[in-house]
Amino acid sequence: MTPWLTVIGIGEDGLDGLAPAARVLVENAEVLVGGARHLAMAPEGGAERLPWASPFSESRVLLERLRGRRVVVLASGDPMWFGAAATLADWFEPDEITVISHPGAFSLAAARLKWPLQDCLCLTAHGRPVEALSLHFAPGRRLLILSEDKTTPAAVARQLERHGYGASAITVLERLGGGGERVVPGTDAVADLNVVAVECGIAPGRRPLGPGFGLPDEAFRHDGQLTKRDIRAVTLAALAPLPGEMLWDVGAGSGSVAIEWMRAGGRAIAIEPNAERAEIIAHNAATLGVPGLEIVSARAPAGLPLGGDAPDAVFVGGGVSEPGLLDICRAALKPGGRLVANAVTAEGEAALIAFHAGHGGEMTRLSVARLVPVGGFHAWRPAMPVTQYAGWKR
């Protein structure tokens, strides 16, 4: 198939910054598609001009109606990096599209700051909750963040302060590549089109949260229903999360397992019948950088999202003795999916033993003891042992 849809990256310098071949494509287009700012950069001619639909997802129908015509989409900078072409590549076949890139905001920002781009973490706050950025804060890390608008730099600064990174150096870079370019230390943004550059610096005495399993218990708000750090680390190792995979956290309590799963790059649904705990889960998810955690306030098994995508893994942290729950969770799994369940009561352990007898898998008894002061001495205080089942759907 001959490509009919061309996506051309364009900077603040407009058509003057395009290569001659890209300019010819713009000048010979039958239809120009883009935002109002980009369409205004193109000289008047015979091409039909169509702005993006609102919401943007409806633009797919708009473009499909143009198939077979010479269509040029004007997009910001590198359109395959948080840009329009990345979405269009999902909508159309590869041989229908041509993409012509332009130096994007990340490349221009790195050039202005003299930061090696390969050493920077490039993120976006455009159309996404700013709370999600906190997942990426780490001492010494350099972040380049595409802003939603001129309020984003101050919002980023508030998130840094909230998580102990108030010592970070912030620079705002506006209208990169254009005549109104501006590079300013601090959060004083005057243009909606800007990039926030952050050199993360943590406050003395603050403990950074690492990317591995087993966040400190005090990182979570909870009412006692919390899978404690040591057991949580073992549980997540048994669940073996991979980027993009879906977890159901059944009887989620404070949501700690689902949250750490998402911090590893997965997706998750937390199922928790207690409304107050569901609010705690939402708070913890936003605070720990995964505001996209889906929360279902319902009791399992009736509240399980059986009509949606099948999960890659299920963790049952509460309600393991509920009749039929484990069988329903196992049946819902994708082939090769993992089921992990923890129990602390005799009834829960009995349910896991019976399930193991019917389906196989692994059974583990987990015991943890902590050294605590006793008078003028110290002694080991054991926590309640946890029986863990782990199985795979062949």
C-alpha cells in the first residue's frame, strides 16, 4: 500500500525549520490536519484544513474518511515521542504512514542545558496526573518533563517538596527553538509550551523509596490491614510482575501489593469491600506515584471484574476461606497466569491446603521475628506466621 498519511514534526520556528522535502509535502498536501497553532504556521494554499477532533480519540474517524487522499498531519517536534504519530501508529497499518521527525522538546532542552540526553529520564505531565511523576524521583536523577501548561512547573515543585526532594534544582525551558525561547531557573513559567528540567536532590535525613519490592510499612497509610514489608516482598517475588501485566489484588486492604506491582510497571485492580479502606488505597496510590490504580469497592467473588481483561496474576490477601473464591480466581487467569494467596488464620490455611491438594502448586510457611527491647535487654518477637500458596495456570 502506498502511504497516504504523512506526519511531519514541526518546531516553534515553523516551516522555516523543515527540510526542503518536508516543505514540499506540506505545500502539495490535499488535506492538512493538526492543532490550531500548527495549522496557523502553514501558508495559505489549496489544501483543506482540519483541526483535531475533541476528544482526540474521535480524530480516528476523521482520518479514516480521508484514506486515499494526500494527508499531512502537523505535530510538535518528534511526533513519535509522546506525540500524535505514536497514536496514529496504533490506528493505521505501518505501510499507510510516513513519519518525518524534527528535533523535539527533549532534545532541545538537553542541548540548552548540556545534559547528555541518554542520561535523562524523559516524562510527560501532558494529560496525565502530576502525582505519577513521584514514582521517578531519585537522588541525582535528571528529569525532563513535558508540561500540561504554565501551571505544571509549580505543581512539579510541590510534588518534589512533598516527597522530600525540595532541594532539587528546577529549570523551565519555554518555546524551545522559536524566537520567544526562554530558559529560566525556578518555576516562573509564562508560556503553556514548556519543559521542566529537574536535578533531583533529596533533603538530609529523608529516606528515598527504591524501585524494588518491600517498601517500608510507614510508606503506606493503613488501619492495620497491611501486608507487612517482609511478607510483601516475598509475595511480590512469587507474583513475578512484568511490565504491562494485569494484577487483581483481592481483599486489598491498604493496596500495598497492587501499588508495588504497579511501581514495577504493571497494571492493577484492587478489590476491597470496605469503603474507608478503598479511600486509603486511593490515597496510597496517589502518594506513591501510581494514581492509575483502579479500585473496585465490592466484596469478592461477586465484585471481581470478570467481564474485563483476564488478569496475568491474582493475589488473594483477604477472604481466602470464602467458598469458591480461589477457584473463581484461578479460572479467571490467563494461561500461564499466577495465583498467590496468603493466610494467617487456621481456616484460611485449611482452604489453601485443600486448594493445593486439588490444583498443585507450592506451599510455604513464612515466619518473621524482629529484635525488640525488653527491659534493659533485647529479644526476638515473632509475628504471626503466614501460609502462602503459589500456583500457575498451565
